[in-house]
Amino acid sequence: MTAEEWQLRVDLAAAYRLLAHYGMDDLIFTHTSVRLPGDDHRFLINPYGMAFDEIRASDLVVIGVDGEQVGDGRYGVNPAGFTIHSAIHMTREDAVCVMHTHTLAGMAVAALDGPLLMLNQMSMEFHGRLAYHAYEGIALDLSERERLQADLGNKPAMILKNHGLLTTGRTVAEAFYYMYYLEMACRIQLEAQKTGAPLHLPSDDVLEHTAGQFNSNTPKGGRIWPALLRKLDRIDPSYRH
């Protein structure tokens, strides 16, 4: 195993631990993947049967976009996870990491008839950069990959209607950054809607300006990631093994 692959394993295991730490896991379900170096688009994903807060770097499973699993196969891979993640890794070279969650807030906003509301600057970062994909049932049909690819386009994040949230990143840190703040945007919307008071939506000019302030070609999460890893090391450093 190369040093590069091992570092990707450590970062991905850290992402699973962080999703659990921040309450964004769903028992053994949902999935986050990272593409391995090379032209064959193989990627690492969680073993289907392990809780997020116990996953270690060495536990992660290698799988190809053809569905072929590399390794002992003790746990296997979530079939729906394979469909969703292989779809994106096949066509988005910049989507090194793909993260998918079933959180209460994310699923609630995904169930609403309408887009994510631009109510806070955390939401506004996604203005013009958030895709939507209609629900087709559990993602077991490989033909859905084409529609996932088309709906996501070149955007970094997507709401899977009646399902959950999805983010991508040029690094694991960037995908986690987007997921954390997309989750926060959903929580903010639900809390605001609970009040029953009129919601204030800024003008399109303000939304465009704010989104522009947030977005650049520099990968997100670079400053945050080392602090998050230090947090995990204090809690339980076994993710590194």
C-alpha cells in the first residue's frame, strides 16, 4: 500500500468518526467514499456492517466502478452506496470524496416542496451551487447513475429529494466541510420555520455577492481539518489504525 493510499484511508476513517461525533450517522447506513489514485476509478468505502464510530483506516473496502470488491469481503458493501458513489466517481474527476447522509434535518428539508431557503450565510454559500435529484426508490438500479450524474452536474452538493444530503470534495476535508454546513443550513431553515414568523430572504444581488465571497478555487476545509483530527485524537485515535 502506498503512503498516499494510507493517508486517504486515515482521512476517510476520520470522516466517518466525525459524522458520528456530530450526529450525522445512521446506524450502519449511509456512506462516504474517496477515490484512489489511478485511472481505474477504484474507491474506498465503509464496510457494510460497521458503525461509523468504530471504523478504522484498515477496515475500509476497495471497490471498482464495476462493483468488483478487492480484499477479504468480510462485511461487503452497501449496494445503494455503490450505485450512488460509483456514479459520481465515474464522471467527476474533481469529486475525490463523496459524502452522503440521512440526517433528521437533511431528510426533513429533502421532504419539503421547494429548494433550500437562503436564510443565513451558511445557506448562501450554496446559492447557485446546490443540485437536486428526484427520488426513485432505494438506489439499487444502476440505470439511476446516469440521472444522478446529470442532476449533480458540476455542483459540489446535492439534495436527494425524500432521501438526504450529498456533498463532494477535492479532498475528504472539503467534502466534510460542505456536508457540515449543508447540514447546518437545513437545521437553520427548520428552526426558522418552526417559529411561524415571516421568513426574510435577501435579494438575489446579496445572495450572489455572498456566494461569491465564499467560493474560490482553494479547497475548503484545509484549516479546519487539522483541528478536527486533533479532536478525534483526543477522543479516540484508533481511527488511524
